[in-house]
Amino acid sequence: MKNLLSALVGTFCFIKGMAQPLADTSGGLVAQKDNIITSSTVIKIENMGTKINSNLAELRPTVSADGNLLFFICENHPGNTKYRSVPNSQDIWYAVRDTMGNWSEAIHMDYPFNTTHYNAVYWISPDKNRILIRGAFNEGAFISKGVSMSYIDEDGNWTPPNALFIKNYEKYDRGRQSGASMAQDGKTLLLYMTPEKASSYNDIYVCFLEPNGSWTEPKSLGKKINLPDTDEMTPYLAADGVTLYFSSDRPGGLGDNDIWMTKRLDKTWQKWSDPVNLGSPVNTPDWDAFFTLDAGGEYAYLTTNLDTYGESDIVRVKLMEKEKPDPVVLVSGNVYNAKTKQPLSASLIYETLPDGAAAGNGLSSPMDGSFQIVLPYDKNYLIRATADKFFAQSENLNLDSLIKEGYKEIHKDLYLVPIEIGQVVRLNNVFFDFDKWDLRPESFIELDRVVALLKENPSIEIEMSAHTDSKGSDDYNFRLSDNRAKSVRDYIISKGITESRIISKGYGETKPVATNETDDGRQLNRRVEFTILKN
């Protein structure tokens, strides 16, 4: 297992499990014969192949944001935990895709993820360092209905799952069926549950992460989603945070439950566009559910019982343009100690500017500091890592000025600076207008973190410095940088920091960190930073 882990680090997070593959042989996707022809394109149903599918029932696919990690359920497999003891035993299996696009043999997960109860993975975080699973657990011991989270540890194994505390959860989950998914931001939880004991119908709810780590009371998605006497279930919120896919037996479908698509119209989670049936081949005359996407939004992964190797198979379908969510950016990178350049395990926070609203969270891998987050367009983001005894050198991603050209992938490393004498911290999210030294409002979020550092560490003293590129005269650059450094110092002092704890100085163009011969180099040289003088 360790050799396999070493070979795969960097492509995906290896999941500790039994090396017990489903029966088979072939590698990639297998195109089915029954294509759907529209006026402009041919839509193919692509079977995921016999390394994933078998002569049994495969259900509930859950794919990672980068499309390289797939969890699913296999029913009644001889390797299942409660095989022969309970009808229709459902256990979690997974497969990984290599850089050539080939899927591994499916592998059965270990206890406690597969228990004597029904088991499933509901969500994989974009960084692949967290999974949301079916059932409420306490340090790996099953307790009751609910949902639980597990994390990758420093050895590359999953920690024992623990239940999410959802306010008044038992008030809503009163039927035989329930399930969940989570938005890519890690702070929005979607649930489907049967609120009335006498009813067989599910409704869809949303919960939000609280600052203390608990979750708000479930809130119905409203009358447009939850129709009377219909079954709404298996919600999936796309990476754009607004496009919702769900399964329903509402009027207008092709038979039993179908997959429907709707758009969230505001922040209340009550106003939605009219749900649209995705039609064939996504939907069939039979029961259709368990729809999921990768961040690119090009392919839907789902379950079908048409032209399968067994009772049902995992397939993917290329969506038509009108069925896709809005495009997003997948940001990947590593978190490093700025002093030692060693990778760090850290929490990630991303906020929108200039309002500082929390946009999502993430984790970097304990093994190599790697992370992935998904960001919708039309926003300006501050991204930073957090860890004890470190100060984050935040990064800025200005996506509100980009035209939506489609799904993009960006690499951006993050650095944490140890809180030690002599350490220099670059403040990437301090902004001024051209040729001016008045702080722009979006700078306040970054500077408030410096204020918090100084308040939490009353012995720290710092020098705040500003720097320019080589354009302009020496005198001009000294004056501009000095005034900018003073503006930053004045702001920090206005927040209650003693004047003697912070000095300011402008260095003009005298301390470049890159060449002044290129635009990128000059941009790096135009900077604000502080140095820890005393701790």
C-alpha cells in the first residue's frame, strides 16, 4: 500500500482500503451504442468500463472536482461488509484515474466507512482531503441517521468519521430515506429528508456552516422545488454555487423520477428558476437519480440500467450547453513554510473583496501541502492559509475582470510566514490607485489581519515598508513609497495599535525582488510588506 501511495501522490489522495477489485480487465470509458442525436450534436452515453462496473448494481457516483477520484456504491458484492446477512447490501467502493485518463480497479473501503448499515459517500471536497458520508458516527462508531465527515491524515489514510451537528436534524429526518451533498465551498450543506412519518415523499433542505463548526437548522428550498405530493431528492449543487440538479417524480418527466435543473436567483435560497427536465439520455422511463459533475461541468456522472454489464452501471454523459452550469476556475497549489520552503498542512479561507464575505474553505494535504479550491467567476478573491504560529501571505485572484471563456485551471502556491524576528511578510491585498497613496477599501481586510496579529501578540513590533518598480525618478519613487507606507501605518494605528509598535519607511526602487525589465517583474517589485522587528 505504501508503494502504491508513493506512486500516486500528486495525482490524487490514496484512500486506505481493501485491495479487492471488482471483476475485470478494461481501462477507459466504453461508448454505448444508443446515442441521442440533436440538431447540432451527438450525445453519447459512455460506460465507465468494467474496472468500475460489474454484473452487479453500481449506484450513486460521487466524483471529485478534478474528475480523478470516483466513489460509488456496489450492491451485494461478495466483498461487502454485510454480504448475505441483509438483502441489497450497499458498500462504498472507489476508483482513481491516472494522468493518462485510465481508471484503476475499483477498491472496497475499510471499516468504519463500510459498516453493517447502508453506506455511501455523499461528497468529496475539491481538495480531496475530506469526504461526507452517510450516517452519524462518533470517532468511527455508527450512532444513527445523519451525515459525518472524515479527513485525510498525514499518513494518507482517512480519519474515523464524526457526525456533523445539525440543529434540530431529528425534527426533519423522520422517514425511511435521507441523503445529502455539499457545495464546493464546504459551508453549504444540502439534505433531502422525509419530514412527516406518514409520508413517503422527500423534500430538499439547505443548512449553513456556523463559526463554531455546527450547522444551522435545515431550511426548505421553497415551493418551486418542493412540490406537494412529489418526491424531491439527491440534490447536487454545481461548482458555480447557483445551478442545482435534483431528482423528482413531478409532472412532466419521462417516467419515474427524472433529473431536473434549476438556477438559484438570490441569496435567500427560496427563489429559483423554473426547473427544467434534462430529457434523454440523462433521463429514462425508469427511476433516475444520483447526478453529479466535476468542476468543469462538461460531463454528468450517473447511474443507468440501460445496456449495462449488470443490474445498473455508472456512466457519464456529455451535457449540452444549455444543461451546463456556469463556468468556474479550479485553483490548485501547495501551502509552504515561507522560511523553510517545506509543505504545510493548513486550513484555507477564501473571501470576496472588497466586502470580506466568506466564500468558502478548504484544507491542504498533510502529506505534501497540496490543495484545490473552486471559484466562480465575477468576483475578486482573497485566498490565504491559516496555521498556528504563522501569518498568512495572502494571494489575490481578480476574476471579476475576466470574461467567462469557460472552465479554467490555475496554479497558485500559498505561503505561511513564521512569527519570528526578521521575517518579512508581503501584503498582496493592499491596493492604491495609480500615482496615489490613499488606501482603497479592499485593502482593509488584509490590514485588519495585521491589526489582529499585533493585538494577539502585544510584544511584536514591526516596520511597514512600501516599494516601487524602477519607472519614474528616484525622488518620485521614494516619496510615493514613503507616503504609501505612512498611509498603512496610520490605518493600523487608527485601529488601536500603539504608535511606538510600528514604524513606516518607503524604499522606492532600491530593493527589487524581481527584474524591472518585464511587466510581471515590475508588478512583483510594487509591493507593501512588513518586517517583524521584535517579538
